[in-house]
Amino acid sequence: MKKILIAIGITITAINFSCEQKNTSKRFRSGTFEVPAGENHDKFTFVRKDSLQIENYGGVIDTLIVQWQDDFNYTAKYLHPKKSIEKQIFHFQITGVKDNSYTYKFKIGDSNYNQEGTVIKIKD
């Protein structure tokens, strides 16, 4: 009986966590965001309005088309690619949501290249 109650408690907690994430992840579809500097990149900002994302990376401005599969998965593709890597589709998975930020994993095209990072919402 004790094991059943623990299992029910874990299930209810998981459902509540899942619902909480689903309710908060949609607010990251629009706004102004910052990606902190990481191992392979400098800090940069972007503005997203659902399916359109405009990035400013080191003074270079690029536009990407964003397609949301669900609340936690989306793809991004450069509107005017300049390099071969920019012709690929970038696949993003939101892995965690906090008050004003989310963590993500992404891969480029069908490659095995994966990276993780954080996006911080700095303005609505």
C-alpha cells in the first residue's frame, strides 16, 4: 500500500510539473532575448515574434523563420543563408523552464552535432 501511495504521489507531481511547464513555455514565443556567452559563441540577442526571429550577433543581423511543433520543440532556418551551415535546419528542444529563461538542446540538420544552452527573456 505504501508503494502505491508513493507511486501516485510521484505521478501527480510529474503531471503538475508537466502542466506548469506547458503553461509557461508559450511566453517564450515572443519578446527580446539574450543568449549568454558559451564555449562556442559570444553573447548575442534576438527578437522573436512567434515565427520570425531577428538575431544580432556581433553587429551582424540575421533573420530566421521559426516553426513550432509544440510547446517544447521548434525549428529555425535562416531566411537568407550566407554559409553552408546556415542552409541547414536547426532543431531546438526546450528542456527546462524558469521564470524568465529556458534551457534547450539543439542539433543542426541531420548531423550528430548537439549543443545545450540557455535563453533569457529580457523584454516582452
